[in-house]
Amino acid sequence: MGITSELKQTLKRLRLSGLLATLEDRVAYAKGTKLAYTEFLELILNDEIQRRENATVDRRLKTARIDLDQTFERFDWDAAITVDREKLREIFSLEFIANNENVLICGPVGVGKTFIANALAHSACRRGHKVLMLRASAMFKKLLQSKADNSYGKELIKFISPELLVIDDFGLQRLTDEQASDFYEIIIERYGRAATVITSNRDVQEWMALFDDPIIANSALDRLAHNAHQLVIEGESYRKRKEPRRRKKA
């Protein structure tokens, strides 16, 4: 049976044109296995459900702005780092998202903090969660720019609304008054309503010194750390271990 133009138009009107990619193969399979009409219908409709689910995940991953190569399946469990692996596996269950809890990942440069955060974001997208991941510097820059064109409220909602917000490389520099205020607003609005993951080269105890105003610092960090899962990673930089050996001088 060929795919007629009338059938193509009908599927298009029903917004089922995605079936065309596999329809001929499914028809051949149905003939070869002598599927009943209802079984054939169930088969092609399941194909459409799977296609739509895959498309939805792809959109979430694109919106989340994450690295598609950094996933839980590709994590190097043999890496020469010290980390509570039981806690790490527990975090990857993603129960912290359902409980609106936070994850704070700290450690020196190159030990895999961003990889783990990215993998968490990737897993969350596949589980159907709305996710956004970006560097702290990029977040503060976007909020600063939004104040210039009077879109601050709209921009702030982008960081408040996701079920999972991942802020990478927090605390590389001392926060300005505006940045401290922005950070405070995001944490206050998300507290108890959504989950946040933060990576930092600094230990959590050092974050207080990033703020000029101790009241804002206490208020934000107390909520951020409340019931938070803290993951400390130690070890030599992964990137440094991957550097090509330097040639010995003659």
C-alpha cells in the first residue's frame, strides 16, 4: 500500500504528519505479522506518542542550555577524586526536585562540579522538569542589562520559574550590591517552591564574605543552605590530568 497524497493531507490536518516517517515500514510489518487492525492502530499511535515525547525532551534540553554530552551515564566513576558517591547517587534520584530542596556542589577547579550539575540538569529534563542552567556571571549580566531596558521583572521570572535552576561557578568574585540584591531576590522567591543547584570553587562557609551586607547574606544563605544537600569534591583537576605531557628539554 502506497502513501497517497490524500492520506498525507489527512495526517497533516490531524497534526499527525510525523507518522509518515515510519508508516511504510509499519504497514510492511503489519502485513508480515498479520496484525489486527486495532493492533496496527495501537502500534502507529504509540510511535506518535514516542515521537512527541522525544520532541518535548529535545525542547527542554535546548531551553535548559546544557551540554548534551555531560550526562550521568558518561560520568567517570573511576576518576581520581574524593566524593561521597552514595550521596551523589542519592542526588541523582532527583527527589530533591520533588521536595524543592537545593544542592550545593563545592570543590577546586576541574574536579567535575560543572559536569555533575550539567548531568543533573540533563536527567531532570528527561524526567519532564523545566530546567535552566547558566553561569553565575551570565545570570548577573542578564539581570543588569534588563534594568537598562526596563525588563527586569520579566527577566527575573525566568530565573524564578524553573523547577530546577542550576547556577554554575558562583562566588568567583565578590558580589556587587546589585548582584547581591538580585541573588537575594532569586533565592527568596524560589525557597520552598523550587530546587536550585549551585556549584562553587569556594566552600559554603566562605560565601558570607562575598556580600557587603551581612543581613542580605544571612537571609539568602540561610534559606539556600536549609535542608540543602552539600556535595564536596576533592582531587586533582581532571583537565590538568588530560594535558599532553610536555617534551623534556634537551
